Amino acid sequence: MPLLVMKFGGTSVANTDRIRRAAKRVGREVANGYDVIVIVSAMSGETNKLVGYVEETSQLYDAREYDAVVSSGEQVTAGLMALTLQEMDVPARSWQGWQVPLKTTNAHAAARIVEIPTENIMAKFGEGMKVAVVAGFQGIAPDGRVTTLGRGGSDTTAVAFAAAFEAERCDIYTDVDGVYTTDPRITSKARKLEKVAFEEMLELASLGAKVLQTRSVELAMRYNVRLRVLSSFEEQSDEAGTLICAEEDIVESKAVNGVAASREEAKMTVISVADRPGIAAAIFGPLSEAGVNVDMIVQNISEEGRTDMTFSCPINQVARAEKALNDVKEKGDLNFREIVADTDVAKISVVGIGMRSQSGVAAKMFQTLRDENINIKVIATSEIKISVLVDRKYTELAVQALHDAFELEKA
């Protein structure tokens, strides 16, 4: 039988009525001749509630027990989904991560998938099971303890299963009906995209588009897993949603396919460091060890042997970055005058695989922002992306202006 992976997020399984609606979708795919692996998240809000219980019990909690608690949300949903399918006369059973077994590293609360053996589930398909309902977000460590994959881990679970079982497709059901040219809450002109290349989706996901988790897109690109993003609240045709696929599956692409905005950014500047070989390593090595996710980097012109180093990072990592750099300074391994943090910025990005073959994107972007009197603080580019930092108060204006300038409302 052809095999399909279907993943339902928290809002799609928020209560028993929504689980029933999702189960009907699964039943239709079974009727179409598929064996189905269903990956489920915890009910909407459940994981936050469980995390709250852990933090209320112990501020310095054991990460192994944290995983034991927070993984229970997905187990509840998996059992309820299997029961609902059985009531519909669809042969189904639930699977917890350790029963598959989904093997992971032992990095509790942030585990990485190592292997998904297919034998156990395939044996049950051979015995007549039509649907395997798998609790997402969880696995088992080498020592036998339950692990979790971090926020958004159910997306990663779904893609990993699609790769391991060589599924025809992986459908991600969520509360939006696809990937849009930008956030529809910012501009009503946002248009749903029919197809998005893996690389574009990876950039959009990392730049603030919250439709898919970044690790899941990385995995899909590595194993060429075709993803489809769909709404669980609308009736679907065969062409519904947005297909995330290889670049060669897209016949023609505009220079820019999307505009992303992230308000969770900070700009940090290390003032007056020595301009010498190794200074970048002296700054960014400790930041890496402290788990600070650095993105945009600019080094100023040197004057009298001193220079400034500016970088961006998530706003919730500012204190960690300051501590890491001050610790290095106290050890005498790095000398600087001060660290200046600007936490009132936003990162605005334009993304498109068409940039590889079409020129003038940067010029148009900068001209558009100038026309709106928006000052650019930092610029970073890649082959298919241009990002800038601007004052946060201009976020909506910048997105709307760029969306109009690149005529993204047009197919």
C-alpha cells in the first residue's frame, strides 16, 4: 500500500470535536487506499500547562523528569485519536515514541533524532492495521529514558517518519491554509503560495514565519520529503495548501517570493575592541559556547587599532550574551569599552530563489525603505535572502511597502 504521513498540530486536536474532524480526514485517506502514519501534537495549550507544573514544582528541575511530564500531552492525544478512528471502524492503534522506537540523543528537552526503525509499525500494517497514531515530539534516549525534541518537535517527528518510511508525502495540518507571501495580519494583500522551494521555506521559517519549524524543513530538504501545509478547518481539494518541494519542481520563480518580519531581535555592539587577527573568534567563540544564536555581523572601520563589532541575536538571549562577553573580559582574554544593546529593532527580510538569476533586488529593497524614510541599521545577505535591521516601530510599514514594491500580491 502507498503510505502517507499526516501531522495534526495542537489547534487541530484542541478538543474531542476537532480530533473527530481530523480523524475523518484520516479516514478519507484510508478510503483512498493509503496506509497512514498520523503524528499528533498535544492539545492546544496543554504543553504550556505541563511546563508550568514543572516550573512550579522545581525551578532547577531535572531535565529527564521534565521530559517525562511534558511528553504526556502527546500520549493523551494519540490515544484519543486512535479511539476515535476505531469508532469509525478504521483499524488504528496509538504508539508512544519508545514503542516505535524513535531513537534520539540523550539531550533532554532538545533531543535530536538518531534513527526510526520501521519494522514494528510495518509488521502491524501487515497484520491489518491501517493507521499508526504516533505521539509526536518524543523519543527514547540510549539509556531508555523518554526524551523530547524541543518546541515544534512534532513537525520534525512527522518529516522524520516520512523519510524513514519513504512516504509519498507528508501533510502538515495547522490553523492556516498554507504559506503566504507575508503575514496576512500585517497586510491584506498577502497571497497564498502554491509551491515554495525547500531553501525558501527554510529561510522564511528561520526569519519569523511560524508555519513550520526550522528543523523539520532542514530534514525535509535533506531527504527530499515533499511537504504540504494545509488547514485542518477547511475542506480540501487535491491542490489545496502549499507544497514545499525541491527547486527543480518549480518551473518559474519570481525574484522575491516572500517578506518575513521578526520582532524578537536585538542589535548588540561591542565598543572598541582591538583590531587584530583572532578578535572575531575571541568574541563569537564564547557566544557560541553560551548558546547565543548570532545572525547578522558587521565590523566597523578600524581607527587607531580599535574597532566596533555589531551583531544581532534573539532578544531573549541578550543577557546571556552580555554575561558571556563580560566573563571573557574579566579573564583578560578580551578587552572592550562597553556593550551596547538595542532591543527595539526588527529584522525585515525578502526571500526568493529567483534572486540567483535576477539582479536589482537589493537596490529595490533599499530604495523602497528610503522612500518610506526607514533607516537601515544592519544589512546581511545570502544567495536567496536580504535582511535588514530597522526600528521596530516601522515593522508593519516596511513589510507592506516591500510587499507592494515586489508586487507579491500577483501570482
